[in-house]
Amino acid sequence: MTTTVEPLAAHIARTSFADLPEAAVKAAKVFILDTFSCAIAGSTGPSAAETLAAARGWGTGEEATVWAQGTRLPGPSAALVNAYQIHCLEFDCVFERGVIHPMSSLMSALLSEAERQTTLTGRAFTGKEFITAVAVGIDTSCSIAACSNAPMRFFRPAAVGGFGAAAACAKLRGYDKMQVWNTLGVMYGQTSGTMQAHVEGSMLLGLQVGFAARNALVACDLVAAGIEGPKDVISGQWGYLPLFEGDYDMEPVWSEIGKVFRLTQVGHKPFPSGRLTHFAVDGLQQLQAKHGFAPSDIAHIEVRCPPLAHRLVGRRPRLGAEPNYSKLCIPFVAARTLMTGGVLQDDFTPEILNDPATHALAEKVTVILDDNPDLNAFGPQTITVRLASGAIHEITIERAIGDPRNPLPRERQIEKFWRCWDLAAKPLPRENGERLIERIDHLDSVESVGELVGLVTPP
């Protein structure tokens, strides 16, 4: 049976490290380090302790490690917890074209799989093998997501991220084309992710990413046991794109499989808030630096943005809201930017979420829908600041800082890493962090990726 899945499965199975362009290898190293940092900070995120406590009850086994915690769990459970830690602070990297966080499910599943295979068989996986698996996993999730022309109804980072995680784990296992194809099919039977968690700011949002990571390992195990999955799971009658997206176009994306490596199109999140809020943060930082106004000078702020941003983060501020609600709220994030000069995890503590001054300023921010016809566009966004003096300052942000075409400088990448490192649930030695940076910079020469896990495990 020939389907649109076949060329993707063939790409996953046949791609070797030698096939990867230098830019893709470099991007892999950058975002592997970034994803570790997000997970380390997320170990003290909301509900992280409760998630770990629940996972301890899901069976015995010490196959894989929960980063920054040191707890050993069965591989699927460790994958879930690590994925939650990566995503729970809204700090992990993004693929804007497809509106997904492609590394959260993938890297947590992949390192858990590598660890448990080493535990069970004694085999160590090299840095080159790991980078290659990351690359084809990112190609999988980002390619599927990029086909959509529809507004997001299901939570794509979980629904599509699971395909990427499953592809990466299948690659690490050395599956052939048919085994990869079956893995994607079995993964599809477990695909889920609701946007209701996004609307409410529920911590289930990050857990859904964790479910995808866990299910990727389950899919690989079932295929190893001889289970076959349905084959036409992307564009078939009830495949992912018709059922979850509805409006899609595969041809432009599918024609680039094996030619364009999507890792080079992934971008940073410099701030721990929804990526769609970063345009306002970037714009306000630039305007405030140029014109020197204070929060008390503000009469009104208008953020004019595309449909995606208006729908997902154009919500009104809510006193005492959950952290994830406020992280996905342009008015709240804009207010904190004006008051502190940026956005940090400290801006989402209960004290700040209930701060009257923050909310008074947030109420001065209005989010307006523009006429952009692209339902998945992040920008451009135009920020207009009206001061009590009558002065008006305006800026249009085409691509927020962190976009691969407006990249986050290396020094800011490292600054983010250390800021996250210091938030670990259990203190990690600074020399471990320095060693982790060095090892990932030279990951293609690392003999065992288990070495990386050791550096994010508390002594």
C-alpha cells in the first residue's frame, strides 16, 4: 500500500548523520542545550512535584532519569515527566510556521529511550546517532504541522509532536522503513491534545506534551512486539490532516522532505511566555529604550496582530489567574515588560499574579485583530503606545527576537541557560553546566549521550 506516509518513513529510515547539512547539526546542538535548560527550570514549575509523585506510582523500574530531580523511573514515565518539565514554563523552542514546540516531546522521549536501551542492553548511543534522530524527528513533526492552513483546534505541540517523538525513537532503534511506518501508525492511534487546556491556562497543557512523549515509546515497543498500525495516517480518509486540521496542502511541504531540514527553521523563546506575546515584549523593549517612558506615563497601548495571536493570546487579564493563563495573555505580559524591562519566571508568582498595579497597567492594553489572511501567522504585530502627555510611539515587529531570521545571540542563549540552571529542583554543580555546554557544542564527537544525562542529575 502506497500512501503519503511512505516518503516520510523512507526519509526517517535512510537518513544518516552524513546527510545532515552543517546548519542542521549546529541547530540541533543549539536546541538540545536550550531544551535541557527549559527542563531544568521546569523542575520547579507549577505541578512539577505533583507530576513526579504521580509518575512514581506507575510501575517499578529504573530505566531512565528525571532531569534535575535524579529520580529513576520506567522509560515511558520518565519521558512524560521530562516533557512536562520542558514545556510547563512556556519557555521551549518553537516552529512558528506550524505553531508547534517540536523539541519538548521529542527530546524527552529520545533521551529516555536511549537511557533505557543502555540499561536493558548495555548499548550506548553516540552524539551523531542522537543528532540524526533529532533531525528526522523534527522533520516529521514540523512537516506535518506546516501542511495545515487551518486555525488550531487541537493542541498541535502534543498532537503533532508525538509523531516527531515516535519517528526519533524509531530512528534510534534502527527501524527500517516498514517499522517506522508502523510506528507512526501506532502513534496516531494515541494522538490527542485539546486546546481547552490552553484557553483555561490549565497545567494539562504541558502534560499533553508529556503524554505524546510517553506514547512514542509505547508505539516503538508495540511495533517491536509485532503490532502493525494503520498506514494512511496523515492524509487518509480519517488521517491526521483531514480529521484534526481539515484545511491543508501537503505538496509544497512534502516536496521538500530530505531536501530541507526543518531544524534550521526552529526558533528560540527568550521569555517564559507564549511565543505570540514576544512581539509585544520585543516592541515595548525597543520603544521604552528609545523614548524612555515609564509605566506611569502610559495612557493606552494597542497591539494589532494576526488572527492566531488575537485568538490565542488576545485574552483579557484576570486577577489571580493561573500562571499559564497569564503567560498566554498579551496585556499581562506587556505590563510586566513595562514594569521590569523584560519577562522572567518571577513575573508569574502568586504575588505578581495578584498585584493590583500590574493589573491596572494591563487593563490599559488592547489587542486588536488585523486583516492578515494567514490563520497561522505569528506576525507582523504593531505596537502603539499613547502617553498621557499626548505623545504616540509605534513600532511594527515583523519577526520577534528568537526567530531564525532574527536569531537570539549566543550570549543571550547562554544567559538563558544559566538563569534556568539556577532554578533546578535540586542544586546542580556549576561545573556540570559548564561541562554540559562544552559537550553539546561537540556533541558529534560524544561517544555516549548518557553522559549528558549524568550532567543534569543531582549529585
